[in-house]
Amino acid sequence: MIQFRLPQYEMRYSNNGDWVSISERSALESLLDNFDRVSPIIDEMLQGKEILIQNSVYRILKPQPLIISD
């Protein structure tokens, strides 16, 4: 059976910072605070686009499949 992990969100401050894992809640709250419609933004992130919000950059790591043997 193959299952997929939930997407993992990362952010960094400016273009020179290191990527840091953040919770889904934190990422979605930032998107909601800055965009009227978040579904198109999440779709772009799932396609690999990095989103700039003020002085931060957000991205979603591509979910990796988990192979579970029965």
C-alpha cells in the first residue's frame, strides 16, 4: 500500500536566510493574512513556486510517498 505524507511547509527570511520548517497552521495563517484567495496560492506552491510575503519566502516541500508493507 502506498500512502502520502502531508505537505510540509518551510519559510525563510529574505533571500539569504536558511529554510526553516513551520507548521501548516502558521503557513496558512500567513497566507490568509496576506491574500484574499489562498487556494490559487497553495496550488502554485504545490507546483513548486516560492511565495514572497513581506520579508519572508514560503514554500511547500513535495510530499514523498510512504510505502507500507502489509
